Amino acid sequence: MASDRINARLTEPLAAHVARVVGAKGLYETPSEYIRALIRQDMERQDLAHFSAALESGYRDIEAGRVFKSSGSFTEDRKIFEQKEKDGWR
């Protein structure tokens, strides 16, 4: 697996924070391990935000009556959905 190198300058407060969480007394062995963990947390946060937005959209659709019983076939359901969208959900 290829990897990229990232170099970053840190202000003194940020560098001090990294020093506190890295090393023998910290939660992470290396600054790189800490940065990777932060990036993974951010990715998970973004995934959760997308999921929450989709869930909220679904609830709005239910509240507005934009629902139909599934046929059990994704292809058929997609056709039904498209027709309902075209007809304005009447």
C-alpha cells in the first residue's frame, strides 16, 4: 500500500498538546499514530453526518407522505419512485 508523507508546522500550543498525548505518558506512541487516529475520527464523523442527513431526509419524506410499499425488487421500486416523482407524489 502506497503512503503519502505530510509535513505540518504546528503552533506552540498545538505542539505542546501533541507532546502531551504522544509518548510514554500519552495515548499514542508516535505523532503519526495520533494524526492517523484524528483523520480516521474525522472520516467517521463525516460518514455519520451523511448518514444522519439521509435519515432526516427519509423522515421528512414519511412526514410528507412520499412513501410506497416496496415491490421487493430494487429495479421495480426505482421505476415506481421515478413515476411518483414525475407525478408529484399524487
